[in-house]
Amino acid sequence: MESTPEAKLVADGVWKVFGARSTRATDVVLSLADSGATRSHILEQTGATIGARDVSFSVAPGETFVIMGLSGSGKSTLLRCVACLTPVTRGSVALDGEELTSMSADELRRVRREKLSMVFQHFGLFPHRRVIDNVAYGLEVQGWDRAKRHAKADEILELVGLTGWGNHYPQQLSGGMQQRVGLARALAVEPDVLFFDEPFSALDPLIRRDMQEELLRLQHTMQRTIVFVTHDFDEAIKLGDRIAIMKDGEFDQVGTAAELLADPATDYVREFTRNVSRAKVVTVDRVMVALPDRTTAATSAPGTGANGGTTVPAGAVLEDVLGLLVSNRGDVSVVDDDGRAIGVVDRSRVETVLKG
């Protein structure tokens, strides 16, 4: 895969082999894989496991790219390879066109300190350090003096809703608050790319939802490039601009939630999306009847259409407008970011889409 000008992060043909005890043994594993041998066959023949198998993808600046799959699919292994926490067996990873996989240990350490941050499922906080010092840890490693790094940490704690908690210790905080500290620590160094490895899966459902909303809010403000691993398709839908579904170390399909739902490429993807509510995924602009003149402005007050009906943004999902379709007697108009009417919601089309 070639890096496009707009790509922030590029993984090109990434392989990861576990259990091969020598270079020769690794070559045997790769040769078997290149000839089409399955993961289970390779394990049986060599005792080695393919963690990631010839995976290529790119992530644009400010994009949230979600990697999902069942346990053992290779998603966390791939994330660690792309984050350069685990060396790749074959392939390359580049950030802003600079190949990370060919860097020296010192060069890579610098990049990880200054441009990459990771948030894990288990918070990984230092129990003997106060919250403010946990948040400021990356800045301390970078050599910031105490007053400056504490000031920055206080700023980030306010950003994640933990003002006033800096002098507490992690064990004095709830699980959700501890995860906010982990997020704050990752944000404090102002990384180019944030990696998340199932960060919310250990949280109670309500706290998990709050953390998802918090991440969406922060992403809207900060526009970081994010690679996010999860096994939960609902979470992937909520957070991801694009989603990659992984199986046996490979990507089965990559696309938006709507694309995966409308046109699953494999039975595995189809099974993943089978119970997903289409109302949570399909946006209004995909089912509207487009107006012939897109320059017409919506002249009424915000939230009401020109004919007295309700307006909805083009990017709204059907779940957000079903109530309006049921209760509204006038037209439900679709407007663009500038408030111009671009279409009308067709109830019959909505019914057809929801029935699948």
C-alpha cells in the first residue's frame, strides 16, 4: 500500500509471527503462509502462530479507525505492531511518511515519547503516584520541569472532567475516573496518534457509555488520529469513522458501518452485523428524496422546515429521527451544514431500509 498525501498513519503488509525460534523457522512459517496455508495448519506444522497476516491500511488525520473482532482474531497484536510496541516480522509502519519500522531504537523511543500515546484496558496507573503525577508522567520523561508539567496536567484534568482530583491517589477513584486519568495521561503529551486497546470493556455499561461520549467530545475538540480496538460492534459504530473487521490475523472487510451493514463481504462480517439495528447506522441522507435545487435555503427558524415541518441534519442516523417521522404531520426536511434544504425524508424508504 502506498502512502497517500492525506494519510497520517500507514501500515503496509504487516505480519507478526509468534513462536518461531530462529530466522530460518520464521522463513518457513512465512513460506507456508505465502502458499496459502491456514493459521491452524501453520500452528500444527511449525508450532508458530500467525498474529497478523499481511495487513495493510491507512488512517487519515483526525480519523477514528476501529479494529474489531473476536478474542484471538489478532486485533490487539496488530495494534501493538502498528504502535511499535511489538516489532513486526515483515512489513512496515509509517507516520507522516516516515517509516517507523526502520528506525533505530533511540529514534523510535523519541517518536513514542513525543508523537504516540496508548490507552489500555487495564489502566496501568502508578498506585504510589498522585493523579497529577500520573497524568504528567509522559511530560516528566520528556524533561519538563515540575511546575510546567503540573500546570499542563491540571489543564488536561479539567478537559476530562477531573478538576480537583489531582492530589488524590488512583485507588481513591472509581474505575471510570481511573480510566479518565489514563486518557488524560495519553492526551497530556499532545500525541499525533492515540491507540486504544479495548479501554472501556472492563467498565460498567453506564460508565462505559459515559466514557464513549467523553471520547467523542474530546475528539470533536482535539481532532486526533485514533486507532481503536474493540470487540463490541455497537461501540465501533458509535466511535468509528471506518471499521475493520478482523479474523485469524487478517482483515475480512474495511468500511463505514453503513457499508458493512449494507454489503457484508463475507459470512463472518454478515454474522457480526446480523443483530445490529440499521436505525443506529444508516444516515438520513442515504434514504432522503433529494431536492433538484440544492441552493434553496431553509428560511424558517432552526429545527423547522420551510413548510412548517421539522428539519434534520443530513448526517443524523435514522434512530434520531424515527420519533419525528411518527409524530410530525408536515415534511421532514434534510439540511446540509449551511442550513440549506437538500432533501425530504421518505417514510416508505425508511421502512424498507429498516426491514432490511
